[in-house]
Amino acid sequence: MAEAARFNDTEHDADHSDDAVWLEVVRKMDEVYQDLLRYEVELETKNAELESLRQFFASVLDSISDVLIVCDLEWRIEAVNAALSRLVGQAQETLIGASFFSLLADTDRERFCGGTGMPVVERHDCECSVITADGTTTPVSFNCTVRRDLSGRVSGVVITGRPVGELRRAYEALREAHEALQRTQGQLVHSEKMASLGRLVAGVAHELNNPISFVLGNVLALKRYAERFQRFFAACAAEGACAPAIQTLREQLKIDRALADLPRLIAGLEEGAQRSRDIVDALKRFSAVDGGEMHEVELVEVIRRGVHWVTSSVRGAFRVDLALPESMRVWGNSGQLQQVVMNLVQNAADATADLPEGRLSITAREENGGWRVDFIDNGPGIRPEHLPHLFEPFFTTKPVGQGTGLGLAISYGLVEKMGGKLSAANNHDGGAIFTLWLPAITS
């Protein structure tokens, strides 16, 4: 009985031990399952991050306007961006595995790095012709750099390229911007120089005006006195009232010759004083800060009136052809615009004075929110070295005594004050062309 009891106890202990083992196994399996669930969640998170990162880099690569090509050591394409696909007209999947040199024209395959099979090399600004989607070729500037793996060994190359046409367009735009900046800077310098010169000229004109007025007034008085002297001496000679000694002295001093020369000398002095006064008046107009009252002006009427006044006083054959619209309304001062137009027409008449028939063509059209008026003559044109100086004060190509050199300078200043532009150039068909631009009134 005792042995049976011990057997039963042993069997009971064995059953209890088996239950404990199974509980431990279940617990371990539960831990493993929990770990698997956690690992699965982490893996899904990592996969989502990797997918997001892949999409990010794919969008960046596709957004790059430059061509991007990744090749292995055999110059086989491993990856490309959308820019290359658009350039060559092939899908990105189609390009994978193809040789990089298949994209180049035959003449450039050898020049890039010696051709297929050569070791990878670096290249900078190497211009090659790429076969485009329409079968033509376009020049592309390539840069090639070596690609290395994590251990530092060379594993291929990364090639970037930009169509040279885009570079040339960018350079052209940069050149045009630079030239525009230079022109603007020149205009600013010219405007500042004109303003400073205007202030200086205003003082000079004021100082010269008084003495010139004295000279001119004294010349007129001297002219009257000379007429009286001539009448007096003529009366003495007619009456024989002069004593013999006085008559002898008169002959020795050549009084009669001096009296005869006196009117010519006084006339020259009067002309010089009058011309000096005209120059001072021009200086005062040039330096005037007040541009006059601004109002709406019908430019067509101003041009027609200015042409009529100039052509009425011009000698010789001088014809003016007008091609103007019915109306050109601008904001300015009619009197000052009249002065500008008459100056330009008179300059054309002077430039064509030596021709059998001088002609001036005045045309107008709308441009950049304003009215552009071209004054085109058939004269000899403007010498290139004179073009930069035409609107400078006191610069003139006319003979001495026929021009003050202030007409164009004054016109330039007046037009500028009205918000317009005045420029000069040589016409392609010969002659000179002066261009007047004024902002239009649209309402």
C-alpha cells in the first residue's frame, strides 16, 4: 500500500511539472508573438518612411530642370530624371540599362571619354550633341563625376547636363539686362549732369544779362550819335565852314574813312550783342526749373503747326511728309512741345540744305503706353562719334555762328520733364532719325 501511495505521488508531481512547462511555453510564445507584432508595426513604419523618402527624392529629381544620369562602371544607365526623358522623348523605364553613349551623336561619343568600354573619367563643361525626340540634335553641356560605394570603391558615374540653348538664352538675357543697366546709368548721369549744369548756367546767364543789356543799349545810342556826327561833318564839308587847319587834321586823321566804317562797325557790334542776348535767353530757357503749366495737348496739331511755321521760312526745296493718326493726346505743355517740334524740323532742314531736295518724314505709332514720333530725314546722317554728344549743351555740328548748341539740349530737358524720351540714331536707309516718345492719355 505504501508503494502504491508513493507511485501516485510521483505521478501527480509529473503531471504538475508538465503543466508548468506548458505554461512557460505558452508565455514564451506570447512574448514572441508580441515581439513579432511590434516588429511588424516598426517594419511598416520604416517602410512608410522609406516610401515617403523615395517619393521625396523622386519628386526632387523630377523637378530638376537639368539632365541627371546615373551610370555603372560600363556606362550603362541605372537611373535618370524626367528632364532627360523629356529631352530624348523616351520613358525613364526604357532608358534604364541602355548605354549612355547611345544618347549622343556619333561624332561626340569618342570625344566624351574615348567611347564605350573606356574606364570612368570625370568631365567638366563638355559640350556634346544629344539626339532629341524629333530626331535632331541639341548641344548639352555635361559634367561627369565619379560615384563611390560605402567602402569607397568606384561604382560608377553621375552625369549632369544643361542644354546649351538655355545657357545662351540666359547669357543673352544677362547681356541685355547689363546693357539696359548701362543705358539707365548713362541717362541718370546725364540727367544729373544736366541738372547741375542748369543750376550753374542759371547763375551765369543772370550775371551776363545785365552787362549785355548795357552793351546793347550803348550800341543803340552810339548808332544814333554816329548818324548825328555824319550829318554834322557832311554839313561842314558842304558849307566850307571848317578852318583850313581843321580840314587838314581831318584828312590826316582820316575822319571821313572812319565815319564811313563806323556804321559797319556798329552793325557788327550790334549783331554780336544781339547774338549774346539770344544765347543768354537760350541759357535761361535751358536752366529753367519751372517747366510751365502741364495740360492735355493734341500732339497732331502741335506737329502740323510746327511744320508749317518752319517750312514757311525755309529757303530751297524742303518737303515734309506726314503720316500721323487722327489724334494723339499727351500730357505736357503745348508751347514747349511746339519748341521741340520746330527744333527737330529746323535741324532736318539744315541737315538737308545742300541737297537738291531735302525731305523729312514724320511718322507716329503707339508704343509702350505712349506715342512714338519718328523724324526721319534724307540728309548725310550723324557721325558715330557725334551721337553720344548730341544732347549735350553747346555741342553743335553746324558752322561757327549758325548754331548755339543748345537747341537739342533744351528739347531733351523739356521732353524729360514731361515724362517722355528723346533719342537720335542713324536710319538704316540713310539719314538721321530723331525719336520723340511721350506718355499717352488713355481716358
